[in-house]
Amino acid sequence: MIQAYSLFEGSFSVDASKKFVPFDPEKDDPKSRPASLFVHVHPFLIESSNGLILCDAGLGFRTDEDELLIHQNIRKLGFEPEDVKYVLMSHLHKDHTGGLVDFKDGVGRVAFPEAEYIIQRGEWENAYSTESASYRTEVFDVIQRSGNLTLVEGEGIVNNEISFEINGGHTEYHQAFHIETGGEHFFFGGDVLPEPEELFKNFIAKYDFDGRASRDKRKEYWEQGAPEGWIYLFYHGKSLAMGLPKLKDDGTYMLVDPNK
């Protein structure tokens, strides 16, 4: 059993306004939302010997009971938010940071009080200094005062199971994470590798800071990770949230669900 879980938050459309609007593929017509991207949102929770690891934090949506959706999803798995020891942030766009802070009754508190929030320094500084609908600076204000923030630079090691590297591409200081625990190698590429299909096509995204760099990184991640058996985590994956490479008869690799 793979000890990694998708904390699925739903299917959404997003247009130039940067608003994430719930989208039900069985009921809603994509044509009614022109010039929109259609994505799923999957924060990931990984069990490790050093405690629970969260990879990005979702949209910050709340349940009918006024609970953070990401908290509810964690509790459904039998854990508590306080069990999370590391929050690994690929970048700081609002669809990845909404669940970092719990805003309730006019007060914002860190949503994972026992966790280190691992963020690239350049990403943090750019997010604060950029006027963009892609960022929620009120979230950053709470984190900055919390004592939970750990700013990192370049590439390095968090502990004996977690390493990070700048992969740029989507944002200038976007980072990827390798989590090696329980005999598995999980790879979280954030929005440089948001969907499995992007591993198999020569795709340059117009919404990336450097689309060519993202394309080249995806190729690199597949060429190295497929033969090594990495488990890929796809934050915006629609067809697959997690993918394990499987060798085909022709010597190439395909992706399969590691839980099946």
C-alpha cells in the first residue's frame, strides 16, 4: 500500500480573472466557459518516518460546517492537522496556498501549527512584491508572523527523506521535491509537472514564466524517474493523481495508478 494520499478538492475552471469556479464534467458544459482552463486540485499527504508531509495546500475552501476542506480531508484519513510536520510549497499561487491559513471569525491562524512551511526565498519575495490576482498576500502575512516559515534557497535537504531543487519554469523560483520514504521515491513537480499527459507531449505553456524550461524539465524528470520507479504526484491531474512508471514490451514506459 502506497502511503501517499490525494486530498482531492474538486474540478474547476479558471480564466483570466484567476477565479477557480467549481466545474462538474457530468453536468456543466465547457463551452459555457470560454477561454478557460479545466483542472483538478490535489494537495498530497505523505506518511514518512519524520511525520506527515503535505505537498501544497489547496484552495482554502471551507465545508458547510465552516471547516477548512483540507482539514476535513486529512481527518477522513484518520489524521489530524497537527500531525503534519512539513508543508512543502512548490510555489505561492493562490490555488496552492489557500489552505495554509485558517481564517475564522476574522482571525487568521496557520492551518498546520506543528509544521515547517518550506518555501523558496525568491518565490516568497516575488509573491510579496508582485501585484497579481494569482497571490493572496493576507495568507503570507499570517505565515510571516507565525514562526513556522522556513525560507530555503536553491537546492538542498530538509531532512534524511526530503530534498528540494529550483526548477523555475512556472514561476521564477518554483521548486520541486523528492520524498524518499518507506522504500518509495515520490516526486512532486508542482505546476512544472501538473498533469501526466505533459510527460508525453512537447508542450509549452503560455501561462508559465518560462514554458521552454518547464518542457525541458519534464523531459528530464521522465528520463531519470521512469527507470528508477519514481511515483509522480500530479497536482492538477484529471486522468491520474499519482503515476507509477511501468515498462512496456517495446521498452518504453507508461504510467499506471500505484494503488491498483
